[in-house]
Amino acid sequence: MALLQAQKALQEIEDTLLKKEGDITNQVNKSKKTQDIPTLQKIQDTLHNYKNEINDLLNSAYDQRDNVLEVKKKMNDCELPVNINMRANEIDQFREKLERIIEDFKDLKQADEDFDGSSDSEAEIKTLIHQIEKKVQEFQQELQEFNRYQKGTLGKYTRQDFLDDNNAPIIVDVREFKAKIGDAFARLKDIETLTNDLNSKLIIQDIENATKLLEVKNKKLRERLEIAKTELSKINKCGDEMDGNCSRNEEEEFIEALKDEMPEVFKNIEGNFEQIDKVDQIIIEIKTTKSIEMMQTLKVEIDDASIKVEQCEGLVNKLENEIIEWDALKKLCRRDEELEEIDHLLKDFQNDLETETSQMYPKLDQNTKKLELSTAAPDIEDFTKLVEGIKEYIGDVEKLQREVCDLLEEKDDCYEEFDNDVPRIVKKERDIRRKQKALIMTPSRRKSQK
């Protein structure tokens, strides 16, 4: 409904602008046919009123643009290429977490094999191992299905499919797939609970073997934390580079949040490294003392460090998805289109100014001769004002011409640098855009360009 209202409002604005275009043309034609000062003053006043009316229409158009952007924000899932990329990233995150759980499970199985416990404890442990193995197989199968669907179903869609008016089934596919991945990710907690339970039973069974197990786990926590810190540093650098180059309010808010929060994030990460260092010291002490109390402390510290590392990894995933939503390719195409539009506007303005000066110089010569031939004081005064006004007007127009030429040179330099740096796909999008604009150009616009 909101889009239909915006479309109706924009159509009314377009109709009004077309009418104003005709009115302005009529006034300009009148000005060319008269030298009467009061008449010219009246035409000037009329054109000034038209200018105010057009400004009001433009403000109304900007309001409609804001309405459309708001609808677009609410319809975020309709950003199909971006959301398909996000699904791929979510699958990668799911795969990484599953692989980490499997790696931890292998260490637990090895720890069980290294110790011959009582028949009762071994029976419980073997049951847990069997349950975990079954769930691992189920999740691996699910991961394969996710990859097949991403490549076989979502991957087959083209840009033309995204732009099709009947793209609702694609939107449904993307949304439902997001829910499936999210559900699978949440269910990984079940297998983590089982591995934690297995870990606890192994610790109770053999303190020496458990110490080795926790030492391996602590080493992996350090490695994961190092990776998370590296990724967060990259994201922070990306935010610094984007600062001042955002094109949407959401991006500016994201950058500001990064600037405000990342120092605290890195401070917390350093605290996590200190906790892991503390765990290393506890492990050294337990190897010497075989203390059950210290083993309990070690287990608490390891569990707490695991939660904190998991939080860091979750933050990396969240921020990566935020950056994917920026859609870098789309931004580059937008910048390319803006440069092209600047070129068109400047050249159109340049042509208008050249036309204006070519028309005004004959008028200046004509009225200068009339001034020279005038004998009556009122005529001399009127023609003097008219000649001076035309000279001033020509001076202003020529000044604008010089400024436009400077802007065109600056635009050319900017475009050359941009064109050399952008990937080929941006240039392909440029060709597609130009062809589309040629096809959708209105008859009146085609006529005006001939």
C-alpha cells in the first residue's frame, strides 16, 4: 500500500513537472519576443514563482523517496543477492562450529581410549559417545543438504530473476532457508551439552588423563581467541576505512558503534587471554599436586573461558553479516551511476549555457545599437539599463561556463581513477544499466535528445 501511494504521488509530481516545463518554455519564448522592461520584469517574477513551486515539488519527491527507503528497510529480506550471500556465510559459520565440536569430540574419545575405567563408568561413557556420534552424523548430513540447496536452488537464480515482478517464491525460499539454518545452529547446543557431559565423566574417571584433556582444550581456546581477535581487527580496520564514506544511516550508526565499542571489546579479549594464561598455570600446579580441589577450579575456569571465546566468535559472525548487508558491489555500482549522472547533468548544463550565450550576444548588439540611436532621455535610460543588465547576465553565464568546465575536468579525473580500480563486474553492470535506461526512456525525453 505504501509503495502504491508513493508511486501515485510521484506520478502526480511528474505530471506537474511536465506542465511546468511547458509553462517555462512559453515564458522563455515570450522573453525573446519583447524588449519591454515591465513585461520582462513580469516574466522574471513568473519564472521566480515557478522556481519556488518546483522546489516544493522536489521536496515532495524527496519525501516520497524517504517513504520508499523506509519500506525497503522493512523489506530487508527482499534484498535477494545480499541475503543469499548471507545464507552462504551462515552455512560457513555452522560448518566451522560443527567442525570444532567434532574436533573436541575426537579428543574426548581419545582420552577415553587412553584409560581403562570401571565397567560402570565405561558403560555410561560409551553410551554418551554413541549418542554424540549419531548426532554428528545427522548434523553432517544436514550440512551437506544446506550446501546442495545453497548451490543448486539459490545459486541458480540470476539478476533477471531478482528483478522479476513475480520474485515472491525466491523471497520465500530465502526466508525459509534462513530459518532452517538458524534452527540447526540452535540445535548444536544439544551436542555441546552431550560433549560437556562426556568431558565431566572423563574428568571424574581419571584426573591425570583429564588434566591432559583440559590442557589440549585450553590450547585450542587460545587459538580460537587469536583467530577471533584477528577477524575483529580486520572488521575494525574496515570500519575506519568506511568512516565518512557511508551511504546509509544504518551504516553510519554501525561505524559509530564500532568506534565506541571496539576498544572495550579488545580490552575484554586481553582479559580472556589472561584467563587462559591463568588456566595454564593451574594445569602446571595440578600435574604436581594432583589436587581434586584445583581440578574443580580448573574446570570452572575452562568452562568460563569457553563461554567468553564463544561470545567473541559470535560477535565476529554478527559483524560479518552486518558488512555483507552493505553489499559492496551494489555500492560500487551506485558510485559508478552517480559519476555518470554527474557527467550528464554537467554536459546538459554546459549546452544550456552555450545556447544562452549564443542568444544573448545578438540581443546585446541589437540593444547597444538602439541605445546609440536613442535621443530621448527616457529611452536612453531604459536601453542603458537593459544593455548593462545583458552584459552582467552574459558575464554571469560565462563565469558559470568556466566553473562547469572545471567540474567536468575534475569529474574526468575522478572517473578515470575509479574506472581503473573497479572490478569488471561493475563495468558489466554499467553496460546493463545503460541498455535498460535506453529502453525505458520516455518518448518526450527521446524527442528532446534528438
